[in-house]
Amino acid sequence: MRLVVARCQIDYAGRLTAHLPMATRVLMIKADGSVLVHSDGGSYKPLNWMSPPCTLREGASEDGAVLWTVTSRSSSQGQADTLQILIDEVFSDSSHDLGIDPGLQKDGVEKHLQELLAEHPSTLADGLTLVRREFPTAIGPVDLMCRDADGASVAVEIKRRGEIDGVEQLTRYLELLNRDPLLAPVRGIFAAQEIKPQARVLATDRGISCAVVDYDNLRGLDNADDRLF
């Protein structure tokens, strides 16, 4: 991972346009190819970012300033997304090898929710069947990969509490999965015991279905493996 603290200006163009005026920020270039721009506020969420795979080119602007150009291709629109970072002054530039991450260890309830929904995927949508739990992708495993009644692929992200970051996570998975012609088109279901209103609005805007899961009711479902007769 490369971390750069610099005074910079950010301009994004693609499905929308965004501009961040000159200010001191942290630029994070991760080994998976993603590029993130952070400020000293706003908690964990970056001000802007580019999801992998993307390409970073270091060059110079017309007036000789350092200019980074990050490009990616949107699978949904087939258009090039561009993030331009104009650097006025660099205060720190360091690289670190973080090694292989062991992955997120889910808490007991969230892990059990995944197990129960894997056994009973039709509780999320009629006709839904399980293909695989922890379906691998280049940016992490999808909780459940399923197929609907028409045979189309469905990616399910499961949280105990559904918030905006969970929707963003599922959005990144869907962008990546939809680049695979063997899977596409892939739609998403965001499942949680509780889904915050802002997360529901964002999910709906991105074409992602929401499913509120009753954990206690799900635990009481009849399982054929537990029957004596």
C-alpha cells in the first residue's frame, strides 16, 4: 500500500462529475489497484475513490504540476471513468507491504444469519436457490451466490444492521461480477435484520433489492436434517 499526504485538487468524470478544491488530503493506492482520497474528517468513508481494476499514470499538467490520472471502465455504462489528482505539494510519500489479510471474522449472529439463509434462500425471494456460500471475487467473498426462478445470478450481502457501507460493498461486488460473461447479468439483494432508511434509498437507487430478516423466526424454520421421520 502507498500512502501519500499531499496538497491536491481532485476532479472525477464518469457517470457523474465531482470536484474537490485544493486542500491537504491522504491519497491511498492499494495493492488491489484501488485509489482512495481521504480527508481528516468524515470517518472511514473516502471523499472519492476508484474501484479496481484501474490504471494510474503519473504525469504533468500544462503548467508543470504533478498530475495523476486514474482510469477505470464502468461495466454498467461501458464508459471510461477518470479521476484526476493535481498535486501541488507532497508532505509524505511511503509504501508498506501489509501481507495477506486473513479476512473479516463475522460476529456470531451475522455468521449464523448467513448459515440460515444459505439453508433457506427462498425466504429472501421466491424461487431463490443457493449456488455457493462465500463466493470468491478479487475484492473479497460474496456472502451468498444464488440463482432466481429464471436462472439468473443473484449476489446476496448479509449484515446484522444494514447501513450505507454495506450497500457500497455490495455495489462493488456487483460491478465486478457483472464483468464476468458467465455470470452476468447479476442482481443484488441486501439482507439484514434492520436496514437504515438511507441505506434502503441508496440500494433502491442502484437497483438492489432489500430484505429484512427476522432472525428469531429464521432460527425456528423446519430443517429436514433435524427430523426423526
